[in-house]
Amino acid sequence: MGKTPFIIMILFILFAFFLHLLALLKIFPLLISVPTLFISILIFLFYLNNRNRFKGF
């Protein structure tokens, strides 16, 4: 169960990257794909940074 969020986030990034490739081919709107890719990468980096944070005594 511990690796489930990590795998879901990687799949979301791959999906957003695929949408971005379609947007560069002018099949999908670029206005939707760019924020989707940015948000997916931002959430993934926030998750990686916040995992092992020391919360105090």
C-alpha cells in the first residue's frame, strides 16, 4: 500500500505528458495540457519532498 500513491503519480505524469505531445501535434488544446503537466509534476515533487520530513518531538 505504501507505493500506491507513487505509482499513481507517475502514471498521471505520463498521461499528462502524452496529452502534451498530442497538444504539440495540434490534436488536443495546448491551453489544457500545459497546466495539467505542470500540476502533475508539482504534486509529484511536493509528495517526494514532504514524505520523510521530521515533525518534531
